[in-house]
Amino acid sequence: MSQSFGPLIAPLALGTALALWPAAAAAPPPALSLPKQIRPTERLKLEEVIDNAFVSTRMEAEPYVGRPDVFEYLLDHPEFATHMTRALRLARYRVWHTSEGLFLDDGWGAKGHFEVVHSEPGVRVMLARGRFEQPLLPDIHGQAVIVMEYGFRPSDAGRTLVSTTITGYVRLNSRFLRIAGTLVGPIAQAKADREARQLLKVFARVTRAIEERPDEVSEKVRQWPDVSQPELAEFLRLLNGC
């Protein structure tokens, strides 16, 4: 996954792609308290992945200026958000609806289904299952838990600052890979952390584009093929403050 996309591409899709990256954990996984409201059946699925994580990472971005209503709209409309980030040439990610739920293709080999198992202001918890396709090598299959945490606070300039944190855990299906991975743990962990850090940096770039060049962003999204017209209209309504 050598390319990233920004905050307005549904951080849930972002987290899925991050978590499906094949890497091995060299450090204890970051502590995570799942929201109490999660149903017991869903909690068991999440904890199974977290407790058997092959790789985990947690990264927090520097706060950046953004509008809460626009941010959350794109967070909750991942397919539309991927159209936007591709129109801005910031990523190759695509998300679309299937009979099994949302499907993500990051354009670099990571593919899989994901679902939002918990949603509340400031938190999204996602469960993913998928594979990483590699030329001349077998596909790597696994499951992932991704937690997107975010918050808003006023800035000294009277604008709103967005804080975002991504925590990801992935469990691989292959016992051989789990064992072999421990031999390259430090290298793989550094790779996972670097990818997460880069993803969060792009978040800020996309947000700045919308804040500083809203007309340009709107026009590029309008011209992008296959964009949902109802979603585009709602996004433009929010962007224009109507």
C-alpha cells in the first residue's frame, strides 16, 4: 500500500486497507477499550481478532482545520468519499456496495469486505475480512479490527480543529505466516506505523483542499464518473452551508 488517501475518504475504508497490509507485530498491541454499547455477539468477533493480532498500530494526527458536518458526512458515505479522493488524485481506493456489504479495493493488492459494527459521535468501530494479493506469491487472508476516533474543538482563529486517531489490529489465517512473521517483526512493525502515519498526513491535505479550494474540489467531484447525484447534492449543500 504505497499510496494513501485523506480524511474525507471514509476513514473506515482507510482503516481497512491499513489493517489488511501484511506485517508482523514487534511490540505489544495498543490498549483498546471497546465501547460498552457493542452487542455481545459483535464484541466476541472483535475481541477474537484483537486478542490474536498479528500486527497492530496506533497513530494520532496533528489537529487540522475542518468542518464537522462535512467530515462526518464523508465518514458515513464511504463510496462517495472514495470518488472524491480519486477525483483529487490522492488515492486509488474504491469502495462499493455488494450483497455482502461494503467492499474495498485499495488499488495496491488489498481487497476485502468491511462493516461498521458500532457508530457514535467521535467513534467508528469496523470489522473487515479480506486478502492481500501479491504477484508470484499466494494471497494472504485475514481479518481486521479498525477503530477510528475523532473529535472537534475550536481554534484560536475561530475555526474548528479536527483530531483523528486510527488503531488497527489484524489477524492472519495462515499459521505459517504468523510464525515466520516473528522473524521480521521490527521491520514489519515500522512499516505498519509508517503507513498509518502517512495516511493521517493525507487526511490533513484533503481537509485543507476542501477548506482552501472548495469550488475547485466541488467541480472535480462533479466531473468524476459514477458519482451518486443525490450524495453529491447533499455534500454540496453542506459545503455551501445551505
